[in-house]
Amino acid sequence: MKLTQVTKIYHNKHSDVIALDNVSIEIAHTGITAIIGPSGCGKTTLLYILRGHDKNFTGHRDVDGHIEMIEQDIQLFEAMSVIDNLRMVNSNFDEINKYLSLFQMSEHQNKKVKKLSLGQKKRVQFIRALLNHPDYLLCDEITAALDYENIQIVMNVLKKISQQISVIIVTHDISLVERFADHTIK
């Protein structure tokens, strides 16, 4: 995955805001890449361009694989069970059970999503994304609302998974970057 000389400008009512200015980056096929920087510096904008959801920029985007994104908001069907949410994207029970076990969610598979804690919902969101077999997993502030235990579960699994795919995380948590990131973009 590669961006070359990307510039993104937001045109507001009274002025233009340059979110990204001639940015060129290359993301490795494996490992965890952390994107860090102060609020408002363009980290999330960068993710949306990498994902392909923002096409209103100058420069070039080159992607050689399937992308999934975990956003800050929970995007699950609350009235459905965990297992039914997961079966919507992949019906392979062995694979579903593997990820339920990895994310320590096996005992919750028959619960309705609305009965889960925020951390548990976030883990289901990760499982769902991984069941789509991404080459790149983009994660926007994934640990922002999680407690220490859920952060450890998620990050340890992501570290393991990053041996096969590329995981890109936007975070303000420098301790996560120091502990888990293989590459850092500032």
C-alpha cells in the first residue's frame, strides 16, 4: 500500500484547511504501523484515503489487496447475537471459533450484542473484520474507550495477526506504539 505526493484540502465556508500536504508513505505487507500526531493533523483523513473512501485529493494511491477498517463507532447489529453478527460475513464455523477463542469471546457467542460491554463489542468488531480476510486492517483510535484488560487482549491479538497481514493503527497512546508498533508514521 502506497501513497505518493498526496495533498488533501478541506474547503470550509471561510477558508481552506490543508489536512495533508504532499504526503508520501509506504505501508509494509505485514507488521503493525502506528500513525501518530496531534489532534487535527490529518491522521483519520489519511486512513480514509488509504481505505479508498476519500477520493477527493491530489496525488496517487496504490493498494494491492483487500482493506477492512475498524472505526471508533461500533458497527454491529445490536439485536442479534455475536455468532449471528459473525455469520453474516463468514459461515466457516472453524474460522469463527478460532477468532472467538483468540479474542476471548467464546463464552459470549450466543449473547445479544446489546448485552455486551463496550470492550466486548469492539472485539466482535475486530473478529468480523478479520473474517473478511483483509490484507490491510485499518484501525482508528481503537483503544480510546477501552479499559486496560481489553486493550491488552486486542493489541496482543493484533500483534499476532500482524505476522500475516498489515495492521495500521491511529493512536494517541505512545505506550502502545512503543510496545507494539513495528513502524511509526508521524
